[in-house]
Amino acid sequence: MQSSSATTTDFRELSLWPSLGDAWSATRDGVEGACGTGPGHWRLLKGEPRTRVLLLAAEGYRPIVLKVYAIPPRLAWRTLGMVSRANREFTALMEAHRRGLPVVRPRYRVEERVAGCLRFGALALDRVASRNLEQVLDQPELASEERVRYASLAGDLLGHFHRSGLQWATATPRNLLLTGQEDEPLQAIDMPYATLAAQDISGTAEALMDLCCIVRMSDGRLAFEGESRWALLRAYCEGDETAAWALDERVQLQSHLAWKRQRLRRRVKNLLRPAASSRGRAGFYDAATGHYEARESGAIYLPD
């Protein structure tokens, strides 16, 4: 591991692994360990067949959360010239943060391609000490007043997103973090399919899809119903009860088949977007200045 000064940003670079492939292999069988032979350490937060979420830390550096996406070799041809999931999510989070929206701040993204085909993609995010909202709502002892309060917070955040032109597309309580901060009690994560428009999208089909998603848990159970559902819709409409009543009639729970069809349409739409191509370059986002710097390196870094 070596540290060096960046040429056009204030980031100091700490190479944790020489490649994403090595990172994927190193974290395959364990729950925590050292990053190669240097001082960095990793801990597995979530593991799925094609996704790893790791907490990275090294002395003197800010801890970060690294999301690594792997593409099986047999499917790599599908990614030729196409933007990666890590790239899409990093860009959406970066643009949302620039607009002042309450999202977990992205730090950088990295990609590895072979002959233009993606093998690994990753994005790094600020580590936020928090619990996700679904974990809190799932507690049997949660008081109804607290559930109503959380519903209001979620509705207020989603309304803020839509008035700012952001369609989240994966709006669920599991993707909302409770930070415990008074000025920003909720932060959003997981935005690989988010889109940003130049105008208010409230009332559109895209906004309605977000609302239909946020009233459900990841397993299909209702997160908000009765008084808490009304609190969410009223907060979303900035206290306008007439608008909330009208919206309540439009928010219908989808069947699993309808949800899968909607997801397919969303993926096709993403493929047809003008920005759905990439040279696979890495890049840093300076959250303080809003500056983005493209990089050629495929190493994994920690910001100072």
C-alpha cells in the first residue's frame, strides 16, 4: 500500500487492493479480514451472489462503505459499451447530493472491463451510523405515535425528492437510513435506477410508483396503513389534506407480477437512455466542492 497526493483534488489515495477482482476473491469466504498486506481492514456488511457490501477502514482515513457488483463471465457480453450499475448509482447519488437532497454521499466509483465488457463495478459511499427504517418499523413494541412520526418523515423526504425532479425507483423503508440528526433525520441509499429531471415530477406515473413502493416492506407487508399511511401522504403533500385525499385514491398496492413488469420497463428505459454508455473510467466526487474528477486507475481508494 502506498499513499500519494492527488494532482487536482485534496484526496490522498490509499490503494487497498490492486483490482476489484482481487477484492472479490479476498472477501469470498470470510466476514472480515485485512486488505492485502497493508493496514486496511474490511468487514462484510451484506453478501449476495453478485453483490458485496463492505466496510473499509484504515488508520488515518475515513471509513467508507464499498458496494462491489460482479458480472459472471458468461453474461459479460451484455455490458459491452453499456454503463454499469455502479456508474448509474454513483451518478444519481452525486447529482442528488449536488441538488442538496438527503442522500448518502458518494465518494468514488471504479470499474474493471475486459475488451469493453464489464467484469466488476464498485462505488464507495460515506459510512453513516444508522439503522434502516424497515428494521425500526418491524419492531412489535414500536408505538403507533412513533410509526406515524416515521411515516411523516418518509413522506416529507419523498415529496422533497419529487419536487426536486428525482424519481428514486427503489423507494422502500429498507433504503431509508435513520441517522438521528435533527437537520437530516433520514438519508436515502440504493439508487441504481434513479432518474433526475429538470422539473417537479409530482403527480407523474414515476412519482406514483415511488409512493406505491414506500408503503411496503421488502417482503411485501404493509409498512404504513391507516393513520400512518395518512400521515405519510399528508407530509408528502406539504400538509395539503385535499391533495392528500386525492393522492390516496391513486396509491394502489401492486401485485408481484405487476411489480416485475414495472421493473422490466424500468430496465428497458434505462438501456435506451442517451447516457447508457461508458468508457469504464473511475472517478472521484469531492462532496465539499461538487467537483468530479475522472480517473483511469482501477485500484480501490479511501478518502482522507
